[in-house]
Amino acid sequence: MLVDKIPISILENHGYGTKSIAAIAEKYSGVYSFTAENRIFRTRIIL
């Protein structure tokens, strides 16, 4: 499930990595995207 373009885990203590990726990309004026389809998770980052 994506909330504000960031994947949200239903498991406790999971999902911190994606939040960190988003924060770093924003800090350095980069872009990021997360997608999940057919049990395949993709992250794209441009800094």
C-alpha cells in the first residue's frame, strides 16, 4: 500500500528504509518513486 507515494508496511518496525530514501532524495533535490506490482517492489532514485 502506498501513502503519499511512500510504501507503508503493515508489519511492526518495518518501512523505515523507504522513509529514509525519500528524505535523502528530497534533501538533495532528487526524485524518487516506489512501485509494487505482482509482488515485485521497485525503487527508483535520481540525485
